Amino acid sequence: MITFNVPPYVDKAAGYIQECVKNQKICGDGAYTKKCNEWIEERTGTTKCLLTTSCTHATELAALLAQIQPGDEVIMPSFTFVSTADAFVLRGAVPVFVDIRPDTMNIDEKLIEAAITEKTRAIVPVHYAGVSCEMDTIMDIAKRYNLVVIEDAAQGIMSSYKGQALGTIGDFGCFSFHETKNYSMGEGGALLIRDQKDVEDAEIIREKGTNRSKFYRGQIDKYTWINYGSSYLPSDMNAAYLYAQLEIADEINDARLACWNRYYERLTPLADEGKITLPTVPEGCVHNAHMFYIKAKDVEERTELIAFLKEKGIHSVFHYIPLHSAPAGIKFGRFHGEDKYTTSESERLTRLPMFYGLTLEQVDYICDMVIKFYA
Ligand SMILES: *Cc1c(COP(=O)(O)O)cnc(C)c1O
């Protein structure tokens, strides 16, 4: 069976974790957390990176920093993971869902402006499959309407838009290091902060509302409770696990891209015949091969394709159920405008196996079977 995902693992991780254990330094903000933060800062060019317990928590932290209040509206796509909305619903805000573009499955930047009301406070672009949203347009709208931009870059580490790393363009960017992502620490994430003015507040909210980070740096002689906050620090053991992967981030990225390119090349003839649709990577976008998906004709054909591949020992999956059609989405949010593509395009989409360690021979076999299905 070729499974859909195998969590990334690098041998050195075991030694790094052992080091944490031996030194009895396993709590948050230890040596490996610092190494990960610095690696991400250097690699992306963000002002500040703070490792968190998840991308969900990084987004919650961003919602707190953006001072999202009950009744505020936050514009986002409906075709996304629940966390994109949850972080704002927890603050009492209303997710306002906007339709996606069929080519990238990202929020349609041309529909955002019409969804803005006097209650709108933020835009949350989700970079689906690690392919960037049209950020120039989104940042221009945000500037004109004075809105905060929080990038859900859960899938977007190592990707860029016109040379800028995803997660560094908006006020805040959120990465995920869940085991289904390109780099993993089991559960974990990171908040990227663009502006220096937000750094101190972020450190305080992440440390239960205290100025403990300053205390640890020796900048103050005792720490105290100075704002609301929560606990968003991962254990240094998890950071150690992640750091081993970051050290060879390019190697992992290249291996994934090689698989992605092979899928693309092998399945292009089917796309040319009009039988399937392949993903689009717009000009100026560099992606990280987070996923490879194809789109079938409709939901019936997709169901048959997934069943056929399963018979051939290949685990392929679909997602997402659009948030606006889910019980919580109906309760907490609303869809602005027409759902022209969100539901219909999401029903066509199938994700093929993609992970660090997948071989080109396996990709060839999977492509053979997809081609066989359509023969
Ligand atoms: C994975 C994912 C998340 C959640 O990440 P966690 O680290 O599991 O909290 C949020 N948004 C998107 C788009 C994701 O793919």
C-alpha cells in the first residue's frame, strides 16, 4: 500500500531529543526552539518568528494581537481547514467566506473588496497547497481599508510570492508543523511577525500574559502579569525533532519537488485530453510541493477514482468540506456572494500520495494507475 502521507523524520532527531532529555531541558523556549526560530527568521526574512504549539494556536495568537473583537468580520475562503475560522470564532468574530479561484483553489482576490463592510477587521488568505494567493492585490485592499492581514501559511513554508517568503507578507503569518506538513514536530507551528511593534505583545501573550521572555533575556529582574495571554510554547523536545529537518530543508524540498514534477509531467497528457485538471502555479509563485492534486470531472468520478486507486494499493484523499456548509460554519459565519467554485471545485479534487521518502518509481506507478482509470 502506498500511504497518502508518511510523517517526515530525519535520523539526527533522535540524538537531538536525547540531548534535551539528558540535559533535563525539555520545557519551552530552550536551545532548539531558539535554533528553529532563528532558522525561520533567516530563511524567510521575517522580523520575528515564535514557535508555537500548532498553526491553530499561531492563528489564535495573531487574532489576539490583531485585537479582534466580538462582532468583527474576518474575510477568508470557505475552502480551508477549520482552524482558519476557529481562531476568529473564538474571539466572537464572524468569518465571512468568499469564493475561490478554480485555478489555484485560493481566495479570489477580485471578490474580497465587495465583501468588506464597516465591521471588517482582517483578511486571512490561505495559501492552498503552498501556492501563494494574489498578495499584491490583497495587500493593496488591506492598506486602503486599514485591515490586518493574517496569512494562513500552514502549507506554505519554503514557498514564495514574487521573491517574498509566504508568511512574511501580511502583518502575521502562520506555519504548521503538524505531521501532515512538509516539516513536522508532531504538533507545532510558528507565528511570523512582520513589524517590530508587535513583537513584545506577541511574546507576552504567548507566555501567559507575562513578560517572562524579557526576564529570561536579563532585560528585567523579575517578571509579572501584564496582559491577557495563554500558553503557546511547545516543548523543546518537539523543536529538536523539527530542527533536524530544518537542517536539511532544501534536500526535503527538492525531493518533494521531484515527485511533484514527475506527477505533473506524467499526467499532463490526461489533462491535455481534457480528462483531468492539474494544479496551476501562477507566475511569480514558487511552491514547495506541499501536495499534488488532480481534479476529476465531478464528485461521482472522483469517488470512483479514489476507490479504483485503493484497489491498486494507493491511498488518495479528498478535502475540504467547505466551511460554510459545515454545521459550525452555518452557525458562526456567512458566505458573501455566489458559491460558484468553492463547492463544485472542492468536490472534484483528489490528493495523491506526497511525502518525503516517496520514490519516483512509486509516483510512476500511481500515474500509471490514474492513466489506467481513465483509459
Ligand atoms: C494544517 C493546517 C492548519 C492547522 O495546522 P495545525 O498545526 O494542525 O494547527 C491550518 N490551516 C491550514 C490551511 C492547514 O493546512
